[in-house]
Amino acid sequence: MSTPLKFAYWVPNVSGGLVTSTIEQRTDWGIDYNRRLAQTAERVGFEYALSQVRYMASYGADHQHESTSFSLALLLATEKLKVIAAVHPGLWHPGVLAKWIATADHLSGGRAAVNVVSGWFKQEFTALGEPWLEHDERYRRSAEFIRALREIWTSDQAELRGDFYRIHDFDLKPKPVDVPGRPHPEIFQGGNSTAARRNGGQVADWYFSNGKDYDGFTEQVLEVGAHAAEAGRTVRFGLNGFVIARDTEKEAREQLREIVAKANRPAVEGFRDAVQQAGSSTGDKRGMWADSTFEDLVQYNDGFRTQLIGTPEQIADRAIEYKRRGADLLLLGFLHFQEEIEYFGEKVLPIIREKEAALEPALVN
Ligand SMILES: Cc1cc2nc3c(=O)[nH]c(=O)nc-3n(C[C@H](O)[C@H](O)[C@H](O)COP(=O)(O)O)c2cc1C
């Protein structure tokens, strides 16, 4: 039997929700709302939650809670959910983070995970007086950071002589929880650029893709998978998508139209300028968001492109097709998180599970 498709949701720990729109949103970025949301999510079948890291106001997002501490609060409020904390290598030492995650892992019975983000928001670094490295250097540093985490979590005498970090005879005690089938807390890394794909294949456990249509996703799976194969390893794939599930397709499409019609234009344009400078600084211009349209950017991570928009049946069909193309996990965002995660769990997930079961004989042949 193939592994069932896994589901993660974006933790709304940043104000303004996941769309840069003036549309009414009932999502709240505070802790009470988020604790309830995490409990609902694990109850209806979500296995992971991904928190966001943002240190200061940016486009359409004025307030934000810190990622690692917020993730720990959610771990303590739940029983099964794995919570992925996002961190910037330029702002953390890998030894400090390895220790932090090991403790969170013990406090949660082995449910802590990490998303290593290389960053796009230059002002965040300059405001904190930290250097903003050139794009591919940021990824070289991230690769070293991930190697350091793995070394510290699995070795009694961790050693690493890198260009960015040096670790010598470091013995982390206690090591993270011994969870069967998990050599250490899971390490996620996302992106689109050539450097991001290389890191994804060479060092990450999981590669997160921004929203993509079928062919765009397949293209990434092949390229990142080839990097992994070359390094003699495997990597799993998570794909971002913004879900608008409604009883009729017409209602879902109308909801999308309204989100985009009410876009906060100056914020979307400011975001576009910031992310496109971050990505276009790569030689081959393949950075994330390099070809995003205005409409795509109303959802921070191109989530509309995955087109999880329509009736539960339509969404389930798309989810299954992405699974066939190599998705191990769907990372989902919603307009009104609390009620829509519940709707997704009750109406969409059972159909996905039925279709997965029906797929089995085809997969065997
Ligand atoms: C699923 C996912 C989650 C991300 N979360 C964050 C985040 O919380 N904070 C952040 O600054 N960047 C985040 N990023 C952005 C990455 O740090 C990076 O800037 C982006 O992937 C651009 O990479 P590229 O242009 O090299 O492809 C995220 C990216 C993905 C795909």
C-alpha cells in the first residue's frame, strides 16, 4: 500500500492572513485562535503545521509572532501534530537551533521539525545589522546549516569545518527523541531557484514547492529528484496550494474573484518588487516568483496556481493527480482557516482517501 498523502497547513502567525487582500478574513494571528486551529487540524487529519518566520512588518503583514516559540506553544497544545518551525541560517547558529529543537522535541514527544529558509526580505537583515549575502551564497550557507544540524543531532562528537560555521567536538545531550523511522527531527527546505533545488536534493529531507500547475510541479520533482539521486539519497516533496472548497464550483470561483478584486494593490506590488529582486539576482532568473503574475502574488506563495479551487470532488481529483506526480504532502492555506480546515477535513479528505484506495491496483501494475 502506498503511503497516504500527508497534509500540512500554514500557521497564521503573521497578521493579514495568507492573501494580500482587503477582503474580510476571519483568520486571527493570535495564540488563542491558533491553539484552537491546531487542535482542529490534528483532529480532522492534518499531520503537520508550518509556522512562518518574519521579524518585522512587511507587505500587508504588520504584526507577527516569532516562529520557534510559537511552534512550541502549538506543540504543547496538541498531541499528534508535528509543528515545523521556520528559521533563517543568517540569524541563528546551527548549534543553538539544534539544541532548541532537541528540547522542543522532548517536550512534545518527538514532534518538532524545522524549515530552513534562505530568505527574500532584505530589509529584515539590514534592519538587524546582518549582512545580506548574495543569493547563491545564502543557499551555500543554508546547505552548511542543514549539514550542521544533522551532524549535531546524530553524532556524539560533532565536527564541521565550513565556510560559515565551525563546530568542534560538540556532544549534544540529550539527542532528539528516538522516533522509529525518523533519524532526527525532519528538515524542510523550499524554493524554486537552481540553488534551492540543488539544496533540496542534496541536503534536505523534504523539498517545499511554491504553488505550481501540474507540469511545473513535475519539472521540479524531476530536477530535485535528480540532485538527490546523484547524492545517493531520496527527498520527499511538499506542494503549496491555497484551498477554496465550496459546495459549488461557482461559489469557489466567485470567492477567488473577490479575493483578487479586493487585492491590496500597493502591498502586492511592494511584495513583488522585494521578492523579484531576491530571485532575479540569480544568474538564470529562476528564483521563486520570477514569473508570478499579479493575481498569483495576491497569495504569498503562488497558491492559486495549484488550483485547489472548486467542489470537494474537484479538489480531491487534483490532489490525487499531484500525488501521482510525486507529491508526498500538500501544504495548504485558507481564507477563513478555522472553518475551512474543518470543512476540508470533513468534506474533501474522505474523498481523497477513497480515491487513493481506488488508485492502489493501478499503482501496483
Ligand atoms: C513553503 C515555503 C515556506 C517559506 N517560509 C518562509 C518564511 O516563513 N519566511 C521567509 O522569510 N521566507 C520563507 N520562504 C521563502 C524562502 O526563504 C525563499 O526566500 C524562497 O523560497 C525563494 O527562493 P528562491 O528565489 O531561491 O527560489 C518560504 C518558502 C517556501 C517555499
